Amino acid sequence: MFSNKKWKFVFRNSLYLYQMENHLNKSIVFYDGDCGFCNSSVQFALNRRKKDVFFLPLQSYLAVGIMKKHGVTIEMNTMYFLNKGKLYDKSSAVLRVNLLLRFPYPVFFYLGIIVPRFLRNWIYDQIANRRHKIKNGFCVLLKPEERRLFLD
């Protein structure tokens, strides 16, 4: 019938599909896990959140699967934000994350959304292209209650 290897493959893929479907309705920030600037930005959001927001490095299989489900090819210099089944990228993602943070950060959403998207994304791209120069490697030890917010 099935060899041990095939059962492991079927089980692993079934578990992966279950995890992916289970996470689609959560608010998830997708970030470059190898980028110091990105990691410090995640830490910034983590320390100021008012609602649960989950974090997932773009390098993970789960991130690849979720992006594929939304028809998106991952670009490592782009931040993505999945909220209520809708996927945002670049400056729109950054602005939307502000809505989940404590005051005064939600105000930045309302101020920033006025700026035309092409201009916001141009500014985003300028920062994204220099992100490794802005901040080198960054690693932090998470508190046990924060670990649950990191998916994979």
C-alpha cells in the first residue's frame, strides 16, 4: 500500500494545508526574516499593538503557500499584510498595520492614505532598497506570550 515515506508526505502536506487555511482569517504581517530593519520594525509593532497581529517571515513555507493562494509572487523587499482575507503590499500594508497599533499610530493611516499610492510606494521602495544599510542584523529574545504571535 503506502510506504512510510508516502505517509509522512501525505501527513505533512495535510498538516500544511490545514495550517494555511487556519491562518487566512488572521491579521498577518509578512516580512523579510533576514533583514535587520524589518525585524526591528516587527519588534516596534509587537511592542505597540492593541490587537493581536501575527508575524510570518517571507522565507517560510506557510508564507509561500498563502501568497500562492492569493496569486502573489513574493518579493523580499516588500512587506505584505493579510487582514480579513485581503492582502495589502508595500505602503498600503504599512499604513494598514498602523490601525492595529495603540494611539497615536492609527492617525498615520488616515494621514498617509491621502497621499497617492504611486508616491507612497515610491517612498517605500527607496527605503526598502536601502533597508540592509539602514539597520544590520537584529535579533531579540521574545517573551513567551509574544512567541504565539509568530507563525510557522
